[in-house]
Amino acid sequence: MNTDEYRSTPARLILLALTSLALLPAAALADDDPFWTYSLRPGDTLWRFAGVHLVSPAYVPRLSALNNIRNPNRIVTATTIRVPYAWVRQQPASAQVRSINGQASIKLSGQPARPLRTNEQIPDSAELMTLAESRVVLHFIDGSELTMGSNSQLNIDQQHYYPSTGASSTRLRLRRGTASNTISKPELMRNRYEIDTPSATTSVRGTQFRVGVANDDTTTTAVLSGKVAVGVDHVSAELSPGQGAVVGKGQHLPAKAEALLPPPALAGLPARIEFSPAYFSWPPVVGARGYHVELYRADSEVLVDEADTDSPVYVPNGPLPDGSYRLKVRSRAASSLEGADAEHSVALNAHPATPLRVGATLDTFRGRTLTLTVGDNGHESTRRVQLSTSTNFDAANTLEYSLTGSDSNQVTVPHHGRWFWRVARLDANGRVGPYSSAQAVEALGWFDRPAGQSPRQIIAATVAIPGARYRLELADSASFTRVLFRQDSDSPRWRPASLPSGRYWARVSILGDNNYHSDSPPESLFWN
């Protein structure tokens, strides 16, 4: 489609800041109004005004006639004048690429497409494209910002800057994908900001809104702040913050204003997760047909993953490195309009994975030397054990030991009595991963009578996901070509009663609701 065909689409939607709620002629709403409205300040004259803002003082006589001003040297303060934009001093402008997440390209006039670069200046006639799970943030000279979503195509048609006012005029074309916009509000002159799509035109002069183009060229517009008018052909109506509209290609009447769904309630999500892949679930939003999810690294605002889900559940696509993240979720209505984002900060500390353990519900031993059996994955062989007299492992009552093997790891407790121990694995840099749950042991004196000893078990870490079931597999090699033991359980504990003593390779799988599935890396474990 060429530019002329693109702009002559029968259904044209016009949005701009308004103060009334009424059906109005579309011509009265068009943001291509050629006049800047300005209220003169104390001490202003038309000559002084022209010296600051206009291309030439030669426009003063014409400006006087246009505004019915008899004496351009003597003007009542607060007099409102109309100034043609064509007379205002202006200069070409260019957007700057503030950040790139994923893969994006640029095609300049007469040149082949090439990778887009951070901090690159984007001139007129440039075409930008993003691939899946990619984001580009553009920063305009007036302080406005646009974020291109995944699989989007955006053309920069025109950028002008009015240096004496700090305002600009920007015209863009969104051919597919999404564009989230935050438009600045200069004090003297409002920005003129327009985005054409195959089925609509959106124009604003200072607001926050989101525009999307679906595969069938349907345009969705969601207003997050400010007020805009929605118009198709000759009829328009107002959209307030929290409202949106959908316009199909060839549509001749404006879609009825629709209330955006509220943000999902994410307050119940955990602030820290110690298993991978992570699992997020929130209460369903009434009326929602789905949700759009974005996950960012908190320290760099890099988009890590995004997904569209039908249910209020999100599991990242693949394992994530440990660190701090920011989750953004918005509800999607049956009309495909999406509401405002809810945000949640979460810290992931799932690596290296917690080792498997062998022990009873309550282990007892005589003396003060305790033997621990802990799995070894062969890569991060060092594990850290903490012993404490309380399950909260406070520093004052906690001892720490390092283990380097998995057969006979012996630690000494200072006195007899009830103790609790837990273990974590260290990575190659010495960073400690998540600890296991506390396991009780009883150090008996030589004349103490032991309590009934419970059967020994293989114990894995508990994962807090709905419907969790745990599967343990034991094999004679790390390739698991010959599995000797396989058992599913509602808890991460297994008793391989008929298994001979010896060393095995162990693997744990976790299966949960909403097709959750994770497999632990194989590790060596001694069973006796």
C-alpha cells in the first residue's frame, strides 16, 4: 500500500485532547488545525512575540489583521491570538533510539534494511521493525516517548521542532504491532502527535495511550491518561482515561467507548522465588478473556519474556538467570482491548538447584558426629550445610559446614539434643543457592533411649505451585538410558524399599496445573 492509499482509508479515527463530551463534526476535531492559540503575557507586543517565535517579524502586519489587533505595540494582557503554525520558527528533528530489547532493524530511504543501533538518530522516512519478544524505545526531542512492541512495523513520516516553545509536530505510521505512547505537555504550545494505521488515525496533544494493529488491520486504542476524541468520518465522541475503542478497516461509525478492564491484583504474588521455571498466578479479572504479560530485568529494563495467556497464570518460557525482575500484566477484554498494567517486583534465587538428601523424618544418632548423605551433580561439588537449634536458622544459633562429597559427610554438633539441618549448593563463583527445608535430627547420649526410627527416604525441595506432583527417577548412568526406579508422589519424598545399596544417578521432575513441567539436572546420590 502506498502512502496515498494508506491515508485515504475510508475509516479514519481521530483522537485528541478535549473538554466536552458530545458528538461533534470530525472537521472540528482534526489535530491538523493550522493555528497555535497563544495568550499574550504582561509586556508582550506582537513585535516582541514575533522576535521570539516567528520565522520573520514581517509576519506582524498579517498577524495583526488575522487577530483584529489595531495596534501591535499595545495589547491587553491575556489577549488570545491565533498563529499559523507555518509562521512559527521550526527546524527538522530526529528521534533517538533510547533502548533495544531483542532484535530490531531500520530501513532508510533508498537503502537496504540493517540492524538498529542504540542511541541512533532516526530521520524522516525511516522504517523500523521489531521481531518476536523485542522492544524499541524512541525518545523524541520534546521529551515524548514511544515503545514499539514485538512484531511491529513503524514508519517515521515527519518530525518538526519549534525551539522557542519546546513543542514538536510528529507524524508516524504504524503498519502492524503495537505502539505505547507517552506524550509530553510543553507549557506554551501543545505537541502535535499523529499515528496513522491502516484503519484509523490517532492524534493527541498530550496524553498517554496505546495503539495496536491486528492482522486484519483492526485498530485498538486504549487511553491511560488525558482525554481524547474518537471519530470516524463525520461523527466523533470523547474517550476519557480508562476507556478504549476498536475500529475495523472500512468501518464508517465510531465504536462505542468501552471501559478498560482493571489491572490484575498481583499483591499476592511472592516477592522471592527459589525454583525454576518460576510460576505466577493471580485472581482472575471479571470479564477478562486473557492477559498480556511482560517480564523485565529490574536492573536494566531489558525485556526477558512476554506472553499472551488465556488464564491468570504465567510461566516464563525457559529457565531464567537469578536476579531481580519486574512483572507487568494487563487484562484483555473480548473486544481485544487491553487495560492498564499491574506491576510486581520479584527476586529469583533458584540456582544452583537444591541438592537431594537422604534421611528420615527424624534421624537419631549417638554421640555428636552426624553423617549426612547429600547429592552431588559433579559440577558444583561444594555444598553448604547449616545446623541450628531452631528452624529459623538465626545467626546466633547456627553453625556452617562445607561438604565436598556425597558418601560420608560428617559434621560435629556441640551438644546432645534436637538439631535441624539444611543444605544448599554453591556455584562456581561461590554464590549460595536456595536452601532445602529444615530436617530434624536427634543427637543422643550413650545412655539415652532412642525414639522409634522412621524409614529413610530420598528428599527433594518442595515447590509452591498448584497441583504439584513429584517424580523421582534413579538410573545407573547420567544418560538415564536404563531407569531402575521411577515413582510419582504428592510430596517430594520417596522410599525405594527394594533398591540395593549403592550409587545412583537421580533426576526429579515436577508436574503441576496449567501444564507446568520442570526437570532437575541429574545428580549422583548414594542410597543405603
